[in-house]
Amino acid sequence: MGAIGTASPPGFLRAAGHPLRWQLLAELAQSDRHVRELIRLTGRPQSLVSYHLGLLRADGLVSARRSAADGRAAYYSLDLSRCGALLAQAGEALHPGLRLAPTPLVARASPRARVRVLFLCTGNSARSQMAEALAEARSRHVVQAHSAGSRPKPVHASAVRVMAARGVEISGHVSKHLDAFREQRLDYVISLCDRVREVCPEFPGRPRTIHWSIPDPAAARFDATDPDAAFERTADELEERIRFLLHQIGHDAPAQEVAQT
């Protein structure tokens, strides 16, 4: 028989097993954060938070992206797909009966009211329009998605083409100012742009707020051989993030139903 008891624990368990690293992972699983926020949320000094963020980055669990609003700051993001894969491997390493199965997408959403999600970016021309359409389509319209911007401008042609290639039509979408939603009931408000996060107003009913630090594809270096390349990358990132968002919505739905009754 093999010496199972002497085997080292999987790398994910070693990386996530430290209390502070687990707390950092838990915070980043909910929203992209900058270091100042993580210091406040964990109650730990900057040197310690930065050290453990560095370890998580070295393990490929966390990445950093320079803020578009403040170039001196960086937003940290958690790779949920990698976490899921490593967790599944860790379970199977212990016993084949411990394979992980994700909860169904929005399986527990309220039958009485659609979940209302507002996506925000500065121009409401690409990222938030794409996110709105993907959330509606991938949830099979259980989610009622909207989008708006702090300085709206016309929907970008590349965003329309990239979405059409994925079977999602946004050619009829129009840009809207975020003020149009100030008095509306929302369940989630998700900022996709570092700049709009700085000016995002409070919405009634205290919706859950989430930040995804996603670069503006329209500001990326133009590639004449593939003019839609940056928009494809943005769509790929949105597809992955929205997939996890729909799991979160399905998990949160019972609590929301209680709050609405």
C-alpha cells in the first residue's frame, strides 16, 4: 500500500490554508479590490497584506491590474476558474467521492420577480452593454440586466460584431446615463470601470455592489489584422465572470426573496 499519510497536501490547500490568505481570497471572490480596501477589510497592516497577496499571485490565484482611475493603485482579481479546478483536484486527491459539483446557474432564483442587475462603465458603449446582453442571454432571462454610464456615448461597432458572433444581438441597444436608474430597485450594481466606480451613486434598497476592473477595449492598441481582438478578450472575461455571477445569484436568491416579502 502507498504511504498516503506522508503525501504533501495539494498546493491550493497550502496557499489558501493561511487565515489571512483565506480572508483575502474570500474578499476577492466577491469583488475586485485595491490594497487600501483589503487593509481595511482584513484589519491587517499593508506590509502583511501585500506579502500574502504576493504569495497568492505567485501561485497564479490572484492577478493585479493597474487602475484606470488612479495609476498609482492596482486592483487585485481572483481567478475563480483556477480556484475551482484546484479545489476539485484537491478533493479527488483525498477521495474520488469528493468531486465537486457547482450549483446550477440561477437555479434558485425567485419565480415571482426577476433579479435586476445594473452594469456600469464610463461610456456605456462596450463593456457594460456586452455584460448586460450576456447576463440576460446566459441566464435565459432569469436576470433582468441593464447598463448605463457616467458619460454615455454610442454603442461601439466592435462590441456589436463580437456579440453577434456569440449569438447575442446588441445592435439595437442605446447608451443611457446612470442617473436614469437612481430611483429604481436593483439587486446588484456591478461597476466594470475603475473611473465609474469613483463616481457611482448610492442606489435605493442597498443593492449588492461588486467591482470588476476590466480595461476599456476601445482604449487598447489597435490591431489592423484583428480590429476586434480587444473586444474579444473583453467578451471572454465577461463570459467567465458572468458565469460565476449567475451561480452567486442562484445562491443569494432565497435571502432576497425573504427581504422582498
